Amino acid sequence: MAYRPGYAWLLLPLLAVLGAFFYAGGVFGRYFWGYLGLMHLWVLLFTLGFGIVIALFPAQQKPAPESAIPEGVFWDSVLLLLGALAISALFYDRYFLRGIDYLSVGVAKGRALLNQGGHESSAFSVLGNFFLYSYLFPLIGAIIMWEERNSRVRLAIIGVALLELVAVTYVMGGRTAILLTIVVCLGSVVVRGFLGKRHKPASLNYSKLLVLGAVSLVAFSVFFLFRSRAFGDGSSLSYYTNICGHLTSGTLLKCDFGVYSGPWSDLANYLHLTLLYGSHGTWLTEDIVQSGISVGWITPQGLFAVFFERLGMEPPPAAFEGFWVPASASLINDFGLAGMLCFAVAFGMLTGVVAGYLRSGRINVAAYALVFAISFWFLSFLIFPTNIPGFVLSVCLGVFLWGAQLVFTMMRALISERYP
């Protein structure tokens, strides 16, 4: 019987959409129906494009062979070493060249000092940033080939990757690495289905996943605690009110809620703030849906920050700079409704091509490409993914590693032919 992977992942983001919709409605007493409708339209269009293309590929008759992802630990070790060297290079650049004393000022002020300075990027900074997310690729391989990897090797890879995640988060002073790691892991779980595997490895029970989810939520909240103590008066309620005021500036929404007292008030306010920060795209999307195209651009902001400004190009006027605007709303703002419709269908079709190629061709690069395509899909409900520098750099690093592997394979083949 032909194997057909489940497609529930296409609708999984709607759970987060509904959560953001009801959360925002509950705290502000107003429901953003334009946001809810646009997110459903975004899912429908992407699914339409994906479904049209994937139907053209033959159904997979049996699970993919173990060679879909290399089992050897050599390349994983090399990538984890590259990641460690990249973190060391960035720390050297920040601490010794730029003079940011993380040990004294803390993570939050360290990030602020990093953004304030007019320092030119050193070679340590350039190479460090480019290879910073190398740990993602061994992590992807460990999840996809969970059953085929030795348990000790798998544990070592995941353990080192998580240590590097903590180090990256510390050096960069933000939550981008945590968010990026979460969506890449989710993308890897989905890809397992296309390779004929169970989405959830048998040894990874739901209680462990629940613990991981809780730890991730607390990790996001801890950053608000650090920033509150670094820049505020240390009160979780006042910091919560200030951030809420920033996220709702220019609107009629009132930030008249929060936990005033009690033994759990700080934890409640910081967790509450995490939910507020993650859902502020609801009213921003509503504003774009109602007002149409603004005078500024959203989608190219991240690309200019990572690449184009370094080439001396003048960035276009920005809209909603510093905020998380979902991809569908960003595209409507920049290219109108027709542009959003075309992009959603086209990206769904592109993802379908990669998924179909993996299902029938079973090659290494398609597995990683599909992981990042699905990660793009999940992130699009929060922000246009190219506005996350870490995501852009990770994709560029993946292309670089693929090219390096091709060159290495060709050289090894030539040497084998010449010196059998």
C-alpha cells in the first residue's frame, strides 16, 4: 500500500492564530476579525498551491532508505566545531574589540550596547555571524534520523547543539535563536513524515515534549526579566505596562491589565508579556487590512539589514519597524492583495516541489530544504521570515554547506579515480 504522509501540519498554525485572536480579544475587549480572516486565507492559498503540486508526484511506496540523511558523525562533529568557533569569534569581537563587558552589564545591556556602537564589522564578526547557526544542521539530522542514530551519539549531538543554543542566545542577547531552533525542530518533525517515519519518535513521549514546550516559554519570559532589571525599575507590572504601551502605540487599545500582587505576580506578568509580544501582530494586521498600503516597506527590512546596507545601498522607508508583522499582512502592505495572493500560492507550490522531490528522489539537500521551507511557513504567522537575520543567515549557510559538500564529493571521486 502506498505511504501517504499526513498534512495536519498545514493547519497546525491555525491553533496559534486562534490562540492569539482570543487572547488579544480577551485582554483588550476587542476582536480583530480582519486578522483572523487574513490568516485563514493565507492558509487556504498556501495549501492550494502545495496540494496542486504534490498531487503531481507519484506516491511513495515505502519508507525512504536510511541514506536519506548521512548517518556518520564526522560532518556533524565538523559543524558543531564550526558553531563553537563562531561563538568564540563573536565573543572575542564583542568583548575584546568592542569592549562590551557581558560579565558586568549582563545580557540585556550587552545587546543594547552592541546596537548603539558605530563599530565596523571585523573578520571575527563576519565569520562568526555566518557560521553561528551551524548547530542547526546536526540537530536536523538527529531528529530526522532518530531511530538510525546510536542513542549515545544522538544524545551527544543534541546536548552540544543545545549548549551552543544557550551560548548563541547569551552572546546575541536576544530570543531569535530560541525561536529559530523551535521552528527548525518542528520542520524536521514534519519532514520525518515525508520520509515514511512517524512524526514523533517512539522514545520521545508527550510528557517530554510538554516539558520542552514549558521550558521554551519560560526561556522567552526570562529575557523580559533581564530587560526589566536592566532598563526598568525591576517591577514586572510597570515593565509590562511600558512594553504593552509600546506595542499598542498609535492605537486606541488600553493596557489596563496585569497582575498587581501575589507570590506568582512576577512570573504571571512575564509570561503574560511573552504572550502579548507574540500576539501583537493581530492588531498590526488589522490596521493594515483596514488601511491598505502604507508609505513604508516591511518585507525588505531584514535583507537590507543583513546584506544591502553593507553594500552601500540606501534602504527604503520602513513601516512598522521593530514590530512583528505576519507575512500575509507584510505582503499586502508592500504589494497589495494581488501580490499577497500570488506569493502565497507560489510559495505553496515551491514547497510542494521540494516535498515531492524528497518523497520520490530522497536526496539529502531536499530534506534540509524542506525543513527550512516548512520553518518559513510556521514563522510567517509571526513575521515575514526574511526579517529575521538568523533565518536568512541559516539559509545562506545551508546553501554554502551544500556547495562545499558537492565540491568535496567531486574532489574525493577524482582522487579515487586517479589513485585507486
